[in-house]
Amino acid sequence: MQASRRQEGSRKKSSNRAQNSTPIRNTATRLGICFAVAQASACDFHISNRYTKLLENRVSYTKQTTAPHSNRYKKALLATCSFRLFSLYFSSRIRRVSSLPATRRAPRTSSGLTLAFLPWYLRRHRGVDMRRILPGLTIALCAMVFPACAFAQQKPIVIAASTVLDGRGHILHDTRIVIENSKIVRIDPNASPVTYDLRGLTVLPGWIDCHVHITYHFGPNGRAEDKDETPEQSALAIESNAWLTLMGGFTTVQSVGSPEDKPLRDMINRRAIPGPRILTAFRPLFGRGDATGTPEQIRAYIDKVAANGADLIKIFASKSIRDGGGPTLSQEQLSAACSEAKKYGLRTLVHAYRDSVRMATLAGCTEVEHGTFATDDDLRLMAQHGAYFDPQVGLVIQNYLDNENRYLGIGNYTESGFAQMKQALPLDADLFRRALKTPGLKIVFGTDAVAGADGRNAEELIDRVRDGGQDPMAAMVSANSLAAESMNLQDEIGSIAPGLQADIIALDGDPLDDITAVRRVAFVMKGGMVYKNVARAHIPQYAGVTP
Ligand SMILES: [Zn+2]
């Protein structure tokens, strides 16, 4: 019964095909719609898997039911490509077609125009057996899709600036920055037309924070720990931290240890949510004396973290400052960890106080974090070994003290823990001044931002300059090209120069004259995409972060 119905169906199909070309024409129309939808919705990113599958099915069906006609292929291809080029040119001449930026406007408009070409093409071939033109039509439609992708970012973005700090310690005046796709292609004072006029502001590379905990947040109960928090609430709070950090002018951060960093990093990289570029250590190595393990066991642990796709290794070689900051890893253990990481080309960031500063330096670790109680000899040793030093003077402890009631009673956030942190404040300020006087010591910018500090990362810059006495240009470089160098990313980020990522911010004010200008971030571009532009308006306040 079923078999006979199938036979009947297939007979119907073939007789239809013989009488007229309606089913094939329907297929062609469906095919055209598929391509058009795919082109309109997906040309800026990737054609989604769903559409790709649809297209594959259609194309294979077309192959089975038609024979090739090379002349018609060529004609259709030529006609569509010519029309495509004409409509691209035509639409690029039209201004204010939509609110889309210029780089997207032309391809999108031309997509619409090219789509209008389809009914005309079908009408023109009305009398012809549709089977004969279907292959040509397929190729023609392909030709419509690909130029849209190829030309999607054709027009450069031009930023006009009166003052540019290039991130390497130089100042450029009255120039223009030309951006194509995600990168800076040239600095050209005569480039035009201007897309973003940032004259009157100070333009510089997006800042880099070498030490954050971007996933740490206060729960719905307002405290640093909330056992009733749902995964959804946690995810939103983390996403908010990423947004605040980006709005604060930080286009890259190094998050030093949380499993949630990975999905956050990957979502931001896919431009699914806004946030800074993230490098992460995932799971840090926590020193616990002998209980940490033998050097062999430590090497095995590093192997595991490296295999998980970590961007760097974070090591806790000292107790918390709230517990006195004594060493938790021996010289042998530290050497095992840092040399093993080096085998994978991974950098090592070591949380270190007191003697651990010296031990981490001798172990060949990349960067020392905090460093409280380090001696002048320790600082000189770091300079000799080329270790980067990331001290904190302006945000992390102040943030704990400002939010004491949100932390108190959790873990080692005890009364005595807070007393220890208060004592550390002047010690850290003194350490920073001594570090500045140490010849050749590479001081990078890192805040150790935890819950409550996201979006206020630039406060650390203010304290380093205003209270610590750092030269403001050196402070800017420490959060730009030097920070990038510490991450081996100097060819990618941290400077305004051709070939680098277009991570560009602008401040209302000149930080070289008034360091508090770092609070007034008026423009944020990351990888060529603008996330904030209030160049000619008041600077908004986000989640209590005062501009
Ligand atoms: Zn930290």
C-alpha cells in the first residue's frame, strides 16, 4: 500500500517536471530565499550551521536533478557579479541609508539590491526550462553571498585625534588613526573621511590589567559569599563585571584563577557578550607546604592545567596577607612549577610576600605579584633577572576596607585579617616608592581587583601617580605596552601602531596633567568595535562607578 503510494508520488513528480518546471522553480525560489536569508543574517559572522545544512541539501538535490550548462553558468555568474559590484558601488555612495556604520551599510544595502535582481532574473528566463538555468542560478546566488562577506569591512574607520599617547611613551599631535577590520593599519594625518572625531580628548591604547579576579562578585545578599545564589544570578553578576571593566577603559585583563573564566573568555571572544579580552590561569597552584606535593607531583599538576588551555600559570607561594604572608612553597617546589610552565611556553605569576619574592625570582618565574615586605635586595634581584613586578597601592586593600561589612566573617576576612591589611597599606606605598627607584625594574600595572572593584581598576593608576610619585607617562606605559610585553602580546596589543589590534580609548582630560582624567573614559573601542562613545556628551555612571 505504502510502496504503491510512493510510486504514485514519484510518478506525479516526474510528470509534473515533464509538463512544466513549477517544482524546480519552487526549488530555485527556496534556494534563493535560503541564500538571501543566509547572506543578510550571517555575512558579518559565519553562515550558521543550520543554513549551511539547508544549503548543502539544496545543492545536492540540484546536482541530482540537473545537468551542467557551462555557458549559462558563465553568463549568470558574470551578470550577478556585475550587478553585485554595481550595487556595492551604488550603495556606498548613499549616505544615511540606515543607522548601521559605514563599513556595514554598503554591503547590507547592496545585499538588498541584489536580492531585487532575483525576480527579474527569473522573469527573464520564464520561457526557458528551469532545469537548464538552475545550476547557473545556484552559482550566481553563491556569487551574491561571497562578495558580501568579502566586502563586509571594506571601508576603513578613521579616528581624528588632537593628542595621542601611543602606549610606548610617545605623544602624537593632530593625527588620524586608520582602522580596517580589527586592526590599526596606519597613522595618517590626511586620512578621510573621519568616522569618529575624538579631538579635544586624550586618545590612548586600551588599558591592560595584569591581575584581576573578574568572576568574584557580591551575591544577592550583598555579601562576598551567598550560598543561596543561583547559577543564573552568578552568571549575570560575572557578565556585569566584564561590562564594567570594559566601560572603565580596560580592553584586556589577566584573570588569575577561576574555572568560570573559560566560558566568559570564550563568549567575549565570540563577541556574544561585551567585555575585555581575557587571559586566564583557570586553577591556580595553591602552595600548602609539604602537602602541596613533591616537585614531580607539582610538575604533573602544571601539565594538567596547561592541557586544559590555560593562558598562564598562577602560583600562590605565600599565605594571604591577612594570615601574615609567610612562604607556602619551598625553593625546590617553586622551581619545579616555574620550569615546568616554561616547557609549555606558559608564563608564571607568583603571589609572593617576604622571602617568596626572592625565591620566585631565583626560580625563574615570570612575574611577582604584591611583594609586600620585599627588601631593596629583592627588588634589585628582580631587575637583574628581568622578572616583572606588579605591586598594588591603590585599589585592592582600599576596596576591602570600603566593603568591610560585605567580607567580614567569611574565611580569613576576620577582624585581625582586616587589621593586617590596614597595616600593609603604608608598607605597600613604601615598597612602591622603593621599586620606582630600582634601576631596570619592570613595574607592570595590575590591580588584583576583586568583588566591588570592577570598573574602578584605573583608581590604581591614580594612587601610583598621585601618592606613589610615578611619572604619569610611565604609569600609562605600565598599563599599555609594558603590560602587553609582560604577556608576550606586544605585537598584538598595548600600542597605537600599524598592525596592532584596534584597542583604543579616549579620556576627557589629559592624564599627564591631571591623573584623575583616567576616571573619565569617553570612548572605548576593542578590536575595531566601538563599545562606548560619549565623546560629546556627559560620561554615564555604571553601577556606582563614578566617572
Ligand atoms: Zn589576586
